[in-house]
Amino acid sequence: MFGKVDWLAHALPVEGSRAVAPTAGRVARDDYVRCGPHDRAGEVLAQVERSSYPFALVAADDGMVLGRARASDLRSAPADAPVSQVMELAPATNRPHRAARDIAKRLADRELRWTIITTPEGRLLGVASREDLERLAADEGA
């Protein structure tokens, strides 16, 4: 059984005032490159170069985030190397119920452009851009 925060942290449907809160989950996108740890660096790099993001998210079959493979690291790896050899382990993540304003500020302070959105267990939900988070916070007067 979930408590209220657990429910929100899993991006499950809500009603009432919380349903329209300016949260990271509202702007999380699913257009990132997702790969497995055994996928080949060259193949993943080709997908990353066609995407809007300079990285791929590495996930297990059950959706658990294992790492992030940056385009620069993929370029420096042999094309047939498994992504697991070049990925950054356990990248920082945020929960979908976190306030857009707070996450946008943290990203700006660190000069970062994106955050990975996961459940508390680490299951991948999406990627939110700092730009989208800032826009949402401003639109909502958060």
C-alpha cells in the first residue's frame, strides 16, 4: 500500500490541487535514447547523434536506471564495446513529484541542462530539461 508521497513519487494519477502542481513529472519527456548495458557503443552513439540529448540512458530490462552514456564517452570507445564499459554509473535522478522550481534552480546552480526522472526504486520515467522546468515554474507562478 502506498502513502501519499509514494503515490506521487511513482507518477500515479492524482486529483485535486496536486493534479496541476508544477512538478518535474509534468514536463518529463520520453524522447531520450534508452539502451541496455550490453548494447554496442557504436550503435548507441548513432542513436544519440540523431537525438536531442548528448547521452543515452542505460537501463535494465525492468526499467531500472543503471547509468548514463555520454556521447563523448561513446565516441572514444571502440564501436563494438559494450555500453557498460563507458557508462557513468548511478547518475543523479529526481522524482516526478518534486517542484519544478526547486529542480530548475538546482540544475541552474550546477550549470546542468537535464535531469533524469525515476521512481524511488530507480525505474526510469523520463528526462526533464531545465528550460521546461523553468518555463513551467514561471507559468504557474511557482
